[in-house]
Amino acid sequence: MKAGDLATERNGTPGPAIQSAIDMPASNSRPRIAIASSGLGHVRRGIESWAEDLAQALCRSGADVTLFQGDGKPTEPWRRVLPCFRRFNSPNARVLSFTRHLGGWRYGFGSPYEIEQTTFSLALWRSTRSTFDILHMQDPLIASWLDRLNRLGLSRPRVILAHGTEESYRVLNKLSYVQHLTPGYRDDYEAHRPVSQLSFGIPNFIDVERFRPPADATARAAARAAFNLSPESLVILCVAALKKHHKRCDYLIQEFAHFRAQL
């Protein structure tokens, strides 16, 4: 199944409606697509992995795509590093020491992550304002800044936020295009969606050939041998960010401890 087949509006309209709604260029020309992530190159979370995976997939498919990231030393010609005040660096901390006392949250300078996104947005705007058709990202403040510039006529590309950061309805309502990563989130949001906003659902990419249960006992034995695990060992694996409020890995650790005590 192609990604476009999964993209549906609330009433079940298929994916091609989304393309026409964002006024894609004529079918005989390829749209220029920019994927952006201010954390890519110095932070490793789902947002950064999504941006990298999406850009790589589009590149393999032959799309005209450029990946803009906040750090790193890329070797591929379709990657570009943009300057910004990265969230864990001293310039960011120095700026925050002033803006936190001056209402910085009102203009994108209220936290290290906000400062990173705002400074990255300026460089991204300069790099994409006249030569790209679509901007796609998961960083919410970057989407907000660039979407405003587009609506003001100061930036050409349409902006799509892939919503993966649990933003409030107040934040999402201000955007022109919102991609939800599960049908459930899309359906829950529908009652709060502004009439003028396009909201649709396309899930994250999953390589089902790589991320799947072992095919047979031989494959399971090979996997255990690769990690020096005995055939009798009970193995429980969790892959998630350490987030207190929604990933709740602390609950899992507690349950592991209780389970081990019962053995």
C-alpha cells in the first residue's frame, strides 16, 4: 500500500484530495519538498528520526526533496545544515537568561527548545521562501512561524505539521495543514478543527521487513546469539523516549521489579 492511499480526510475522501487541496504544481512537474528538523544532528527522538526517514524515503522514490537539519556533517547532497541556537549550547542559555524575564514565551524565546526552533525558522525561511513548494515538519513552533509567513505572502511553500508532540487544540487551530499520525487522533480532533483547515491522517513509516517477529525458531536462535543471550533467558524489550508524562517508562521499570521479585 502506498502512503497516499492511507491519507484520508474525516469523511473518507482518499489521499489524492489532499494533494489538490494544497494546490500542488501541475502533474508534469515535481514539487520541491523541504523536510525540516531543528534537532536532527544533535538530538535523537522520534521527531528527528521521522524527518530523516521521510526524507530518505522521498529521495529513494525520486522526489525533489531537501532535508534541513540543525547540526551534523551530512555527506548527501540533499541534506543541509542550518545555523540555530541549539537547545543545549551556551548561546541558547545566554539568550534565555534575558528573555525568560522579558516574556520570551510570547515570541518564541521562552525555553531552550523554543529558542532553537525560532532561530532555526529564520534560517529555514531564508533557504526556502521562494524556491520550495512544501515544508513538512514535526517541530510545532517552526511550523507556526513558517505558516504565518506563508499566509502573509512572505514565503512560498505551504506548511504541513505532522502532529507528534501532543500540542493543544489552541496551537493546532492556528495552522493551515495538520497531519495526524493515527486515525484516532485525527477523529478526536475533527470536532475542534477550524473550517478552513485541512486535517488528514498518514501514519509513521514502518519497515515491516525489518521490524517484525522472527520468522522461525532458527531466526530467533540467531537473534539471541547475536546479543549473547541464552536460549532460556526471558527477554522483554522497551524502545521509547524517557518521558515522564506520557511514555511512562517508570511504570514499566516498577513492573519489571515486581515481576522479578516474584520469580
